[in-house]
Amino acid sequence: MHRAFAVLLLFTMMRGNIGCSNRQQLRKEESLRQALLVLRGEIGQFILDHQRAPTALSDLVSAGYMKQIPTDAFTGRSDTWRIEKSGDSFEVDSGSDAVSSGGTLYSSR
């Protein structure tokens, strides 16, 4: 009887940890989406205003579009964003190689 209770208790604790971990991942994913939305919006405005893409994310700060570069929720840093420049195009993605809850890499669109 005690063994069955211990197994049930262990299962409940593990399930709670998994649920908590999943909620934490979803919160980080939402934070990442918000940071990317802000970054991409400011990049777009920079391009409209200057008729060229920024050379780096730091251009957004030095030109007054942002006070600071946001932190990537999955790397915990603001200097790990992946930048892809092609002509006038300037794309930004997470610097994390982890896989999202949707099955895609955070580092790709």
C-alpha cells in the first residue's frame, strides 16, 4: 500500500514538473515572439527612414529607435541574435538552436 502511494506521488510530482517545464517554455516562446516583433518592426522603420538596412542591430540603438537590444529569451543574451543580410533585406532570428514546441528551430523563421 505504501509503495503504491509512493509511486502515485512520484508520478504526480513528475507530471507537475513536466507541465511546469512546458509552461516555462511557452512563456519563453511568447517572450521571443514579442522581442522579434519589436526588432523586426524597428528594422522596418529604419529601412523606411534611411532607405537602407541597418548594418547591425546596434544601429537601431545608436539611431534612437531602441534604448537597448532586447534579450533573446532562449540564449539569455542580447548579442546572440542571428542576422541574415541580403541586399536591402535584414532578417533577425533567435540565436538558439533549440527546437520550439511547434517543432521548428528558434533560429529559423
